Amino acid sequence: MINFIGKTLVLVQLVLGVVALAGAAGIYLQFVDWGWKEPRKDVDVRIPSEYDKRAAALKLAVKARDQVLVALLPAEASLRIAQASFGKNHLDYNRQLEVLRTGTGNIDVKAIKFNQGQPVIQPPVIGAPVQDQPVAGLSKSYKSYVADLNNLEKELKEVSTDTRSWIEKNQAVTYALTGGDEPGLYDLLEMEMLAQKQAAFEKEYLQPQWSSALEAVEVYRERRVSLENSLERLKKAREPK
């Protein structure tokens, strides 16, 4: 008897669980309307299903696409025309760029022609820029100018070395002229000039005295000769006859 009651309670619980599960599934599926035969209403107002929403979104997308294609078709046509000129323009650009970079000899470096601040394109929009007159002062490629610059730097280095050598020689000559711890050539010249002035002054000072001394010497020499003659006469006078 007790066993029967237990089985009955289990069966009742199972039935109630299934009913509850069915109710939960119904509530969940009732929330998402995937397109019922009879549309769901809320106070006499039809609520669109998920299918209706996606259909309406698709119609709006198609309408927007059609509106965009009206302006897109001419752009696509212009793009196809531009694509036909792109390869030619690109090759011409690379060719001119190669000449400007590594060209040999004299070349024409032309500027881009402008009209009211905008570059002139021929044919318009999809063509290549129109070149103007050659730029004054530019007649070689970048590679040639780099080579000229390297040559000038070599010459400048040689001139700098030569200049440094002359500077060192000039310093040596300047040191010899001005002197360092010892008198230089300028000092020696000044000392010699002072010595010559002193000698000239002494010569001018001593010249009269020298003349007087010469006259006195001449007088003394005559007296000596006279005295020597007198002495000879006296010696001869004292000699026995």
C-alpha cells in the first residue's frame, strides 16, 4: 500500500514537471514571434514577427542600394577609364623619376605647370601633369650632383690641408718674428736700431773729441821726434873723439 502511494506521488510529480516544462517552453516561444499564421496582437495592435522585421529591413536595404547605385555607376565608369591610364601614367612617372635620379649628362629638369594653384592635367582628371619650362640652374640628375658634391668635398679637404700647412708655417714665422720666452726678430731689429742710434749718438758726441785727440797726438808725436833728435845729438856729443 505504501509502495503504491509512493509510485503515485512520483507519477503526479512527473506529470506536474512536464506541464511546467511545457508552460515554460510556451512562454519562451511566445516571446519570439517567428511568423505565426495569426499575428500576435497587443490591445488590437498587430506586433510584427521576426520574419516581418527582416523582410522590412531587406526592403529598406534594397531601396538604399538602388539609391546609391544611381551615383555609383558613373563613378565606376570613371574608375574603369582611369584604370586604363593608370599603368601608362605610372610607367611614365617611374621613367622620369629614374632620369632625375640617375640620369647622365645634361638633362631638362622641368617644373609642373599650375593654373590658379592647381596642377594642369592632360587629359583632365585622369592624365599626367603637364610640364612647364625647365627650371633655371638645374641641369643634372641627383646622382650627378652628388658626384659633384663629393668632388668638391675632396677638393675642399685638399685645400683645407694646404691651408692648415700654411697656417702652421705662418705661426712658425710669427713666433720667429715676435718671439716667445726669447726675443724675436722684431725685438732684435728694435735692439739693433737702438744700438745703431746709440752708436750714431756716440759717434756724433765723440767726433770733436776724436779730432782734438788726433791733433794732440800729432803734437805729441812731433815733440817725440824732436826729443829723439835732441837725444841723438846729445849722445853723439858725449862720445869721445
